[in-house]
Amino acid sequence: MIKFLLGLFSKLFSEKGMANETTSTTMTEAIPTIVAESLLESEEAQVVAPLINNVAFGGPGLVHSTPIISKLTSEADDSLANQALDSGTYTGSPSQATVGVHGSTVFLKEIAVLGTVGDLASIAANLIGQSIGTRLDLDLVTLFTSITRNEGGANVDITPQDLFDAYGYLRGQYAPLPYNLVLNPQHVWSSVGVINFFSNVADSAHFAAQGGVGSVAEDFMRNGFAGKVFGFDLFVDGNVTITSNNASGCAFSRDAFKLVRKRDIRIDVLYSGPEVGWQVTGSAMWGEAVLKNNFGAEMQFNPQT
Amino acid sequence: MNTVVEQQLKELQAKASNKDINIPGANLSDIHSELRKIREKSSSTSANVIPYKEIADHTNVCLYHKDGKQVGPIHPASLEETWERFYKKGIVLLVKKPTEVEIEAYKQTDEYIKKHDEFLRKRKMKDKSRKPDQVNRLIDKMDKLIGEKSVNILDQGQVKQAKKLNAKSS
């Protein structure tokens, strides 16, 4: 019996291989590494364009010029020798926007198209569309520093008074309502941001009654955002770039800037035999310019990060 | 019997942990070096690379204030109009970005000192609207004038205390 058991054990643990043994192999070769569709990185696009004067520029010409007509001033005393209604002198220049080509091109290799999970052509189109949208927003946002009036300055924190002054300035220039305020997100949500004006904490500038918060503050505290603040329609735009801890947003009326569209986005696809793939090109043509300088105020402040 | 089985198990485990494996001439740095070369060669395939290129018929450019502040980048055709707009407001913009030395030199000029003093005066006034706790300070001032401590009606503790005091005095 003992001999039998010994024999059995030696067979079970023998180097020559065991009956009923389990071995395993990897399935790496059969299972592809990427099993999920790709996710495109997101970016900010098209915040400013809907807020300004959009002009369709069909027909010939590449420079869109908008002359400004001086207003008539009414004299307080019409007994003067001159006319009671007098034409003022507008000191600005006609606003000119030169149209340019903007776009991007992507080369899709056929081998990549065949080997990809999901629709690579659709991803390429998204990539192109997103980049053109961001390019347009960037071109408009960089116009903010072209406005001569600046409510803030280098390395200063935003205060409620800056917003009051901006509103007062625009109103004094007879800029038509509504007034928009486009800021970097850090101008709103940070330890030095607008949100602090409404939080009822020790280090905030209270604009609410003692012991309670106002309705704007309730919006901020509940939703993290308020659509309107101090008379402005508030928008945040991540394309307002931060340079050396400064970022320039803008408080403006619609006619402060103009966007001149020659041709909207178009996607062209060309197959290249020698390179075995598709050249996918998206392009659009537009121009942008400051339309009326005194309908805007640059908001250059410290966006604490 | 157990000792025999244990002994055999130990021998098998030792072989499985490769303690006795000896590849003549191989060392760790050689293996890593060869593996690195293999990876460099195998990365020459580019099926997973999507070449991308931006298309534009112009390059936006910047103008600069004398203290280094950037204006733009804007379309090159808009440069003259922008420069003129600032000039009419008394600000001369530069085409070339000023160096740190030039900026420091400008900050010593009367023009800058005058502008900066005016800027600081305005900021001092504006920053007052950012001072914290103004409502509480106002209430404290009012308390001093009245000679009584105000009660925060939203603070239950203070309200109860005030009720007790009122009940005692009446």
C-alpha cells in the first residue's frame, strides 16, 4: 500500500509531466491592445464669435472697411450764429478687416484607417473642425489687447470697482446694450476671482447683507456660475491666455469688434496613390478687427493659478 | 514519505526560480542595451502617426508697449490701424519687443513714473471695494455710535441671548 502511494506521488510530482496537468498560454496575439474608441482632447472654441458683429463678406474684395459716420450734436443754446445741430468730428479711422485663409490638413494613411478601432476619418474631421474653431476664437480673443482702454493692469486683482468702471465707461460712450464680459476661467473661479465678491466668507468683499447671500451669490454658490454679474453677461473663455500671471479679458458691446466671414469651413478629401492615404484638408476664410474702440474695455487682471 | 515529497518539491521550486540558470556570457546591461536597440528599430514604423499641418496665408504679429505689455497677435494688415489708434491716445507702441534692460530703463523715465503714480492712485481707490468684512465693520461702527451690541438675527445663539436679556430687563 505504501509502495503504491509512493509510486502515485512520484508520478504526480514527476518531472516527466503529469496527467491532468494544467498549462496556460497568453492570448496577447489574439486580443488587440486597444479596445476602446479614442477620445479626442477637448479645447475651448467659439465663445467670442457669437457675441460680436458678424458680417458676411460675399463677392469680390479682401479688405472689409466700415466707415464711421460722426454724430450730430445738439447745441444747448440755439441762439448761436452756428447751426443748432452740428456735425462732430469722429477721430477714429474706418475699421478694416483683411480676410485670410485659416485651416489645417491631416494625412490619413490607409493602413491606419484599416487598423483603427472606430472611424478614423470622423476623428480627423473632428480634429480639423476643432482646430479651426479654436483658431477663430484665438484670433478674436487676441483683439482684446488692441482696445486702448484698460480697467486693470499688470499683476492686479479684479475688484468690483473695475466692473462698475467698465460699465460706466461703456454707458458713457453710448455703447448699445447688452454688455458682455469675457474672462479667463481663473478670473472667475480662483482665490482672487469674481466669485469671491459673493461668497460670504471672512476674506470676501461682501456684496450681500450680513448673514446672507444675494441672489447672484446664490447662483454662484449653488451652480458655480451666474449668467449675469454687475450688469454684464458673463462668459468664460479658456483661450484668454495667461502670460506671466496676467490675462486680458474684455468688457464690450457687440459693435466693439467685427468678424468678417468670406467662406465658412469646407472639408476637402484627396486620395494619394503614391502615399497610400487620404489628404483631408479643412479650411475657412475670415478676417477680424476692432470696429469701435470705445465700445470695449480691456480687463487685464491677475488670474491666480 | 513526507520528507521525500518535500525534498522533491524543493528541487522543483529551485529550478522554477531559475536560481540554477546560467547563460554563458550574458549580463544585465547587455540585455538592456540590446532591448533598447530593438525598440529603436521597431519604432520606425509609423502606421499610428497622423501627420498634421496648419494652413494659413499670413502670420499674426504683435506690437508692444514700452513697458513690455503685448498687443495682439493681430493680422499684419491691422498693424498700422492699431498703432494709430494707440498713438491718438498718447501711447507709442513698438514693433520690436523691448528687452528687460530697455523696460527697466523706461521705468526710470518721468513719463512712466507719472503714468504709474496715476495707476497706483486709481488702484488704491478700486481696491477699497475689495476689502473684506466691510459690512461687519460698518455694524461695529454703528454699535459704537448707538452704544449697544447688535444682534445677528440669523445667529440662533445671539438671538436667544438677546431674548434672555430682554426678559430680565422687562
